[in-house]
Amino acid sequence: MTIDLAVIGGTGVYALGELADVETVQPQTAYGAPSGPIRIGRFAGKRVAFLARHGEGHSLPPHKINYRANLAALKAVGAARVLALNTVGGITKAYGPRVLACPDQLIDYTWGRVSTLCEEPGSDVLHVDFGDPYTPSLRREVLAAAQRAGVTLVDGGCYGATQGPRLETKAEIARMRRDGCDLVGMTGMPEAGLARELGLDYACLAIVANWAAGAGPDVDEVITLQDVLDNVAAAMDGVPKLLQTLLEG
């Protein structure tokens, strides 16, 4: 079975409504079960797999997601390239709410997560190159597809992955800005690193749902879940067209 593209949905993205002739698979992996069923269907004449990272009912917080099982399951159904949709906060000026971005760098602030395939005794020790955490060729394809589709997509930026599930303090965001982060999210790692270990092409489509703490024009803004969901829905408006254009090549 060949899958032309696997899509992982983040907060607010629990299905891919454009899929037709959908079949559902629930593979078990050496690392356990993925977050939920994998929906496989046709989109733009190609076979596409979709997995909701947090589960289709958003039942899994970021630190409890079985990232290894998710990526291993997608590889098991035939995926070779993965486009991750990540709902994030914006830190720097170009990354305000409702912006779509395709970051090119990553800083990992998470802790305590199983972050490698080398965890079990007897596993191969993998020292993968991770200088460019997102596959450059897939990033170029995504950016080119956005341009052809007329979808505004910010090229580049650094994603800072935090532990969650709480949002960050103003001081933490100020530190991340000093570190060079443009975006903040809770699920970028270990997902990207595991994709590299599994030999999957992997890119991120970051959906900016809100300003990070203290980063926006109103430094005392209180972030609500409803605001996040509204902004995700608005930012997602052009994503189906982008995906269609990406699949059509």
C-alpha cells in the first residue's frame, strides 16, 4: 500500500473533510497504539492518510501522546512523507494569529518524553543528522504549492517546543524570543526527531492560534480556548487548497 501523503492534525484539526472513499485502520506497533484510528482516503486523486495527534476527541495532552506509535503506524500503512499541522502561539512580529507558517528550525524545551527509537534494550543506537529538523525538499514543495494555490505562507521561522499542557509565562516567552524562537507549541518534539529516525520526510505547517504570553500588542491579553479554536478555523481556510496543489504536484 502506498500513501502519497500523511497528515497529522493538531489542536482544532481532528479530521480531513476532503477525504473521499475513506477506510479506517488501527494498526498496532512495536511502541503500542497510535493516538486514534488512521483515516485513509482519496484527495486530489492521491491516497492520503490522516491521524489526529491528540485523538479525535482531543483526549491526549501533549506530554501523553505516543509519538513513536503515531509515526510508526503511519510508516506501517505506507507513508513516506508526513505533513504535521501544529497549532502554535506567535512570538515575533510576522507570526500573529491566523498566520500560516512553514518553519525551518526547532528548539526543544520538552522533558521526560520518550524521544527516540533507541529506548529499549538491544535497540540500534541511531545518531541521525538533525541540523535541518524539517526535510528541506518537502518544505520546498509545501512552499511552492502555497504559492501556486495563492495561499499566504510565511517561509521559515524557529519553532520552540515546550512541555505543556499549560501555556507559557511571559518570562518563558521572553527567554524563547532571546533564544531565537518565532513560534511556540507543545507537540513539535519529539515528533520531528522520531520522523528523522524512522526515515520519513517531515515538514510542519504551523497554524498560529494566538499571541504567546506578552508577545502581542496587548501584553495582558488572556488566551481563551474559544479564541484559539476560532483562529485555527480561520487560518485553516486555505489549507485544503494548499494540500490539493501539493498533491497535484
